[in-house]
Amino acid sequence: MHNRYVGRFAPSPSGQLHFGSLVTAVASYLDAKSHNGKWLVRMEDIDEPRCIAGVDKDILRTLEAHGLLWDDEVLYQSQQHARYQIVLNELIAKERAYYCTCTRKQIKAMGGVYNGHCRNKYVGSSLLPSNDDSAVRLKLDVPLDAFIDVIMGEVKPHAGLSLNHQQSNTSECGPFADALHAEDVVLKRRDGLFSYNLVVVLDDVFQQVNHVIRGCDLIDVTPLQRAVYQSLGFTSPEYGHLPVAAVAPGRKLSKQNRAAPVNNSIPIDNIVRVMHFLGFSFPDAATFNNVESVLNEAISMWSRKKVVKTAEIIVPQHESTYYNEPL
């Protein structure tokens, strides 16, 4: 991968940025700039039915209002289908990926974990299933092991948790779930949509991203994504996971629970609030005259070691007061 630090912020345009997503944006920006690196913005709009028209522009306006100016052009996953399909076709041709017709009901009957039923079903066969009736899976033959998180430290596997489990009842980020790690990962869904675990890897490789700073809610998929990198012959980025903002234990701020959008008229207050949230002793908002000055101070103070080592932090439930008024 590219030697220069390249980081990214990759929101989904399914709703405006809230405080939790601003934490990720600010932290990833500070980590990149404190390493004299590039900071990219990618719109993860691969699941197009969930995306809302115009929200991508709202997200970019919020970033600009907070001085979080990105390098290079914004990449939209919805415009990359041809590139994804080329890779998928190559994997199928080399028999490193295969068609799978198993339904959710069938996988449930397997105990909830896909057992490789279709792995060799169509090898050498001219009777391939139709694209409308099959997913495409990657033959995942590499081990899924512990990794070093640049913020949280070593993250070890721990059996007995669902892959989609969110670390809401643990004091630290991890251990990650490994119950489903052995199954061959879906690259393209039965409904024709490319999977997140494929496109995020291909886009990071395409954009030469080598550092990923994101929320602890994604730590469970990190070993899986690292394995996809290895299976495709790429080196995975370094990962660092941040505490997520939650309104109650296990209830992170999200678009689904109607988290209030960021107030763009008070960017200095918002950035100061992010720094306090992450555990930094940071000057009051009144200290700064403009966004540039508060960001410069934040960059100079930034240290991964200072980020609080916890999976989630409860923030005030009165969202309108907490997010939309000055400090």
C-alpha cells in the first residue's frame, strides 16, 4: 500500500450527520492531519434503497461547516459497480468465489451459520444458477485471528457471540464475535446488491487507504474484513476504534433512533464537545475565534493514547439541548 498516511471518513447518506458520526469524522480527520496525511471522504451508498436523495450534500455541508475539508474527490460507491463486477467476475473465473442459492431459511436450518453447502456444487458445471436466484460467496480459507487496534490495543476473539453483536455491555471495545467468522463471506447478495464487506475492501485498496479510524460498533466486522483483504492478496489498513455515543446502554446514537442532526451554526462548540467526549482536557469554546484555530489546537493535542478506552459513552438524553445549543 501507499507509504503516506491515507485515512478516510465513509458515511452512509441515509440520514444527516449526528453527534456520533461527527465524533468519527473529527477523530479520523485529526488522526490523519496529525500524521501529515490525506483525509478522504467516501459516500457509502452501495445500499441505494436505504439512501435519501440530497443527504450526501447535507453531509458535505456539515463537514465544511466544521472545517473538515477533504482531500481528492468524494468517491460514491453507487458509481463503482463496474469496477466491483470486474473483480467479482475474476474471482468466480478463478474459482475463488462461487454462486450460492441457499436461502435464509436453509441457513437457519444449518444452525444459523452457513456450512459451505454450495462451495463445490457448481464446480465444472455448465448449469449455473441465475443471478436473480443466487448470491456470490468468497472462499474464505484464511484464519481469522486477533489484531492490534491502534487505539484499543490487542483485540482477541471470543466465542459465543453473534457476528452482529454490538459491544454494549463491555467496558472495552472487544472482544470481537467469532461465531460466524468461519463461513464464506457474501460478496454479492441475492437481491443483486454488492456486499459492504466486499466494496469497503475494494474501495480502501483503490483509494490506497492504510489507516481506518471508526466506531467500536464496527469492531466485530474488522477481523472479517482483514481476512477478505488477505484472501484477495492485499494488506489490510491499521484500524483504530473509538467509543460510540449512546443515549442508554446498548442504544447508540443513530439515524434509526432519530438522533438529532448536528447544528452547523456552532462548529467550535461541537468540536470542543467531541474532544471532551473522547477524553481530552481541551480548552473551552470561548477560547477560539474560528474553526481553523480550534482544529489546529485539536491536531496539536491529538494522541491515540489519550482516547478513552471504552466501547460506548452515554451522552445526555435531551438531544435538542445537547447537540443544538452552544456550550
